[in-house]
Amino acid sequence: MGRVILHCDANSFYASCELVYRPALRGQPMAVCGSTEERHGIVLAATREAKKWGVKTAMVNWEAKLVCPDLITIPPDYGRYIYFSRRLRDIYEQYTDRVEPFGLDECWLDFSDETTTLTDGVLLAKTLRNRVKEELGLTLSIGVSFNKPYAKLGSDLKKPDATTLISPGNYRNVVWPLPVDSLIGVGERMRRKLAARYVLTIGDLAAQSPRAMHAWMGKMGVILQRYAAGEDSTPVMRTVDEPEVKSIGNSITAPQDMYTIHDAYCVMYVLADSVGARLREAGMRGKCISVSVRDVDMRCYGAQKSVEYFTAQAEEIVPIAMRILNMKGFDTLLPYRSLGLSVGSLELNTKPMQMDLLGDAARRDRLARLHEAVDSIHTRFGERAIERGLALANPLYNTIIPRVEHVVHPVGFLR
Amino acid sequence: MKERFAEKIYIGVLAVTQPDGSIVPLRLIWPDGRNWEIDRVLDVRPGVARKAGGEGVRYLCRISGHERELWYAHGQWFVEGGEVKE
């Protein structure tokens, strides 16, 4: 039998979660908006009624109010959405262990085996939709197909609360006439690039030869052509209960090579602040510190070290990272072109912490609380609102954007 | 179709927790103190309270000959009250 893959998309996810708790708002134009008090909040999700008025995701709040004056706005409650997302996955996992989440509201499910057909997939989709409606009060749109990109596409075609089948028999009629940017992986930039060569529909893209695509845009081109042609065979990742992220890291090519170990120290702080902030944001901490160095001849070296305690704070990460540099003789490789830092062996920071007998627990606790405060200042007033004194001491430091802006979005689909 | 709403009423429940972790409600205690014995639990499954809002574990129970729904969610019990007219 061929593959049977479902892509389940919870419709207007944030807004629908809120409606479960506020039935009085059902049937009214409502939107979940970020930071409503501030002027730059944006629409994160809108109900169907709001969408009818022209309210769109990512619209600025006042813009949304302009197109729909009666719009009711609600601040987001991420805890609630994570809870619903977890409950959705619990339901999916009762049917298959091959569940791959894509953001909070989307999942691929793989039902392929010797006997399951696409028709069975459609029936399963109906069962899932009914259960989710009964148990969670949410509606799903589900795409059923023989590969992941088509399943994803299918879930976008009919909304809400619908199933779309894309089979080997109908994909040429259903998928190929669609504009090429309906395909996962094709964004606005790629659409324009393709349009320049009159590749306008998914069918156009499918008709390209892989070799020409490779010559044109490299590996990415070949992947997209396979997506379009329905030949993608990437597996649906099995669910694992461990944290999905194995490590969090960053690397920087400094605007100017690092000539001294002190330069490296400064850049290391930039990295550690960024990595630390991302760890804390993910609610995690780690105990394996890895450092990588690239010298001016583009040679790459790396080493790692495990410490006894878990950490997410730059002040604790940097000394270890610097010790690695010294111990491994990386200081002889100066000048460096780029530096990388990552923290692995992660655990959730809600776990109870093993206090060491001689370690300075009070100091560490103070440090953690300090970072909490600094993080919240950064979130509210921007990255430049509060900086390390080190930023003033070394101009090299100051030209680098400390924390790479990471908007919350689904994990990259293309690896 | 006109949507129907109901008041969400949080109630007290006397219940027993089984060794397997499942919870069996025995007696329902209204906010004013009146209480009723739950004769039988007819059905237990996750479910939404469509009229009052909220979701959780939905217990379909027989209480003095009537079938009533109870929800257990995030450590609290609630029922749907009478329908509120728009």
C-alpha cells in the first residue's frame, strides 16, 4: 500500500480556544491580539466572522479595528493554547505514534501500513474531527494524501471542519492548477523568483527538470520541485517525549576578526546572552557547553565540556566556554573569524535542582532572578534598553545585534 | 441558528479517587449547601461544555432519576445552569 498521511490544522486556533471558554462571543467578530494596550500589537488569530470583515492575521490592531469597528479583541493566553495543543496531540497519539507537530496548531499524522488506504485515511479524518469537536470544541481541517506537502496543502483548501483528499488520481487536477505559493516552502521571495521564469502554478514547478532546478537555485530547488511533483518522501517524525530541542546554540561571524582572547571573550558574551535568553524562553537549561571556532583560513575546530550543574545564565556559561578555548589550545588559532556556542544536555527548568554542597546556591538564585528581570526589560523596551557594561568597553561587541530576533513561528520545515 | 448560553456554576463534589487515579463523584454540593447524591455515573469522557464554556472531563450522571452533566477541569467541578436568554 502507498503512504497515508494526514495533516490536521486546528482552524483559527487561538481564537477558537478562547471561544471554548467564552461561548457568548461565538458568532461575533473577535480576534486574539498581541499587546492590545500598546499601539503595535498585531492580530494573532481571528474568528471566521472577523475574517469576513477583512481582518487578517498579522494585521496591526488599529488596522483591524478600521476594517471591522465592532471587533472584540482579546489578549493571548499562551498557557491555554499550549494546553489545547497538548490535548490535540494526546488524541492523535491514540491513533498513531507517528505524529509530527508543526507549530501549536498543526500536525502531520502517518497511518501508512500494509492495509490502510487513502479512503481509510478519509474515514480516520472524520473520526478525528468529530472527537476533537466533542472533546475540545475545536474544528479541524484535514488534508489526506500520500505525501506531507500535499497533505498540508489539502488542509488549507477547505476550512473549517472539512477533509480534503488529494490522491494519486486527482492531484493533477486539484494541486497543479494552484498558484505556486500555496505549496509549503514557497514564500513571497521564492514566488517572485519563480514568477520571473513564468513558473506560476504548482504544475509549472512540477514540470521543471530537477537538474535545471538545481542549476537555478541549488538543493532547495530540487526539494521544491519534488514537493510540487508529489514525489516527496520525507517521513513523519515519530513523537518523542524528550524535549524536542537537543541543544540551543548560536554562532556569529563578527564584523571584524577577533584578534585577542579578550575580543573572543566579548563575542562569547553576546552569544551566551543570546543562547541564555533562548534557553530561558524555552523553559530549559543545559549542562553541556560546546564551543566552535573558525579561523581566518576558514578551518573549523570544536570542543565541548559537561559541567555538574544545569545552567541558562551567560555568567556561568562564558567562563566554561573560555576555559574550553584555553584548554584546547584554541587561543593559538587567533585571529578568529567566527565563534559558535551551544548548550546541550537540556532539561526542563521546572525540575527540582540538585543543590551542591559547596556551591553558592544563593548567588545562583540571585543571578537567575537578575536575568529574569533583564529579560522582561528586553521584552518590553527592546534589546538596547539595558546592556552589559562590556558593550561599552569594546566597539566590536556593540556592532553585533545581541539577541537574534526570534519571532515565535513553527520549527523550520526544511532542514 | 441562535446560539444558546448557560451560566457556569462551580459546585462542590464529594468524590472518591480510585487507586488507578480515576475519580468517581458521589455527592453534588450546590453553592448554597443543598446537596444530592449521585446515583450512578453513566459515562465519563473528555468533553466541552458548549453552553457555559469550558472543557474537561465530562461525567454524565444520574441524580434523583435525572441525567445531569458534570465537568471536572483544572481541579474544579462545574455544571451548566439554566439557559440565559440573549
